[in-house]
Amino acid sequence: MADVSAGTPAPPEQVVLLDDDGRPIGVADKAAVHGASTPRHLAFSCYGFDRAGRLLVTRRARDKRTFPGVRTNTCCGHPAPGEPMEDAIRRRLVDELGLGAVDLRLVLPDFAYRASAGGVEENELCPVYVCTLVGEPRPRPDEVDSVEWWSWEAFLAAARLDDDLSPWARLQAPLLDARRDAWGRRPA
């Protein structure tokens, strides 16, 4: 059977728009929604650790529209309309880093933030997950400029010092640290 999708451009990535209480109110193209005044939408952050307890820290690609070139947690993204959050996280980990995830756990279900840089605002309800990563990182250059393995203490120190870390990671780090017992292990 012939592949009718060959040569057809992929449909635009969509995000789920939310009201102030976090209820879905619609969808919008991701490329069109991020601007100087971004409507609230659903996202996620994932902190991936290796079996030794080191955190995989990524530097966002320098040509990304939002927060280019900053260091951040392992993976961020947006679930597609109707896509389960855990599936979206696994999809982005594979797509951006070539990694699998086990022991994926929701740690901060109600995390939300607003931040701006370079004329683009983020306005997200952004549940935060932790996981154990499977495989060796193979970053996709249009998404991830570089990767590094950090101790949890080094990440916390960077968050306190505002050391070239994304605004959401700076906010999430102390909240995650306060919930370390909920993770089921203590990272190195």
C-alpha cells in the first residue's frame, strides 16, 4: 500500500489552552500562541536521572523561540490535545534526546509560572515529573544544544545563584528538593 503521507508536511503542533483554574478551553498552534502576551496553556517539565542519581541537564538550542541557549531540566514540552501527559513526556524524551524513561512519577502536579525573555512570554500550568532515564543521550541539535550530567546539589546551587538556568527550573528546583522523599530515592 502506498504511503499517502509521504511529502505531506506535518500538521502544526498544538497546545491545550487553559482557563485560570486549569480547565481546558481550546487549542492553538504552538507557533502562534507564544508571543509577548501568551495565553495560559498546558505543559510539563521532566527531570531525568541516571541510575547513579545524576540529573541530565540540557542547554536549549540557540535558535529556539522561547528561552534559547539557556540550561534547564532534562526535558520540557506540551501534550497534544487528548494526549496523556506521561505519553507526551516519553514522546519528547525520545524525540529530543533519544532516551527512554522508567519510574516516571508526578511530583509537582500544580506547578505554574509566567516568565519572559526576548519578547516571548511563557504562561504555563506545568506539572513536574521525575524519572530514571534509559539509554545514552543523543540530543537533536534543533532542540538541544548540549547535555551534561550534574549532581542534584550542583543543580540546586545553580538554581539559587540564577546561574544561566531557565526561570522555571530555578522555581522548580527548591520545590522538588522539598519533596525528595516522594521520589522514592535520593539523587546523588
